[in-house]
Amino acid sequence: MIELKELVNVKDNFYLYQDDKTFYQPNKFLMPKMIEFSLSLINNPRDLLELYCGSGTFTIPMSRYFNKIFATENNRASIGYLKKSIIKNNISNISHSRLSDTEITEAFDGRLFRRMNDINLNDYDFSHVLVDPPRSGLNKNVIDILKRFENIIYISCNPETFVRDIEYLKDYKIDKLEVFDQFSNTPHLELIALISKI
């Protein structure tokens, strides 16, 4: 296992960590552009809920725009690198927990997890939720949670599951959308969209 540290410059410098067992945006030329576009989607920020945060590619830069962030990820190694980035970048407004998408839906229904370390979801005033799911997209329980939010930032690596998931969000509209060709000469595309309640 080789640990990688990367200095990213998007409106400011920050460090990110990863290894081959963690999820990370692999195209080093497009990753800063994806972060920059994601930041441009933030309007009237309060607190952010982030699901599938990986090792913190978007969490770390967004910490400069939101009052507080609660980030969740199921991969233990990714959470470890997120912690490392939080310390390296001297950030104090990110809380995190190793929770799956199913577990975060249970947490919103009142289930208490020791892994949440006494984090109380009622202490947050979420203005935005950011989701960056795997190629399979969002499950129905997560989509039901998203309906509690005014603003959804959806980062997708599969346009087909993105379209499927959007169809479940009947009371929302796509305000902005940009496509990033992360893997040239392949059919794979990344989408980033701001989806807002009508």
C-alpha cells in the first residue's frame, strides 16, 4: 500500500490523502475543475451533510464555505485519510462518521450509532446535502432523505443512474449541470449538478 499526498489549489491550497484502497477523483487535471464547479453551486450556505465523502476530496475545500459539515463514508481507510486531511489542513468544522447509506437513513430515523461519537443531527442546520455515490447510484432510502433538503449537490459517475435518481425527485429541478470527461476515450462521464426544490 502506497500513501499519496496531493497539494490541490482551488481558490486556496489544501492537502488530500489517499491510497489504492480509497475512493478518489483520479484525473488530477479535472479534479480541481470539479471542485471549483462544486463550490460555485453553493448559495446561502449554513451546514452541509455529505454522503459517500470518500477521503474528503470535496469535504475539505467545502469546509471553508459552510459553518459545519457532517460527512459520512462506509470505507474505513477513506475515513482515516479524511481525518488526516482535517488535521493537516487545520480544519475544525468537519465532523465525520463511518456510516453506510443505509445507516445514515437509520440515523435520521433516530437510531443511535456509537460510531457517531455523540454527534446529534439535530444540532445541524443543513442548507445543502452533497452526494457522490458509486456507479449504482442512490438507494430509495437515501432519495427519501434528500427530499428533506432544499439544495442537493449530486456528483455522479454514471449518467444512467443519475437520470434514474432524478426522476424520483419530482419536486426538484436541475439548476446547473456540468459534465467532466474524467476518463478520455471511454464511455464514462462524471456529472455534477445542483438540484433545488421547486
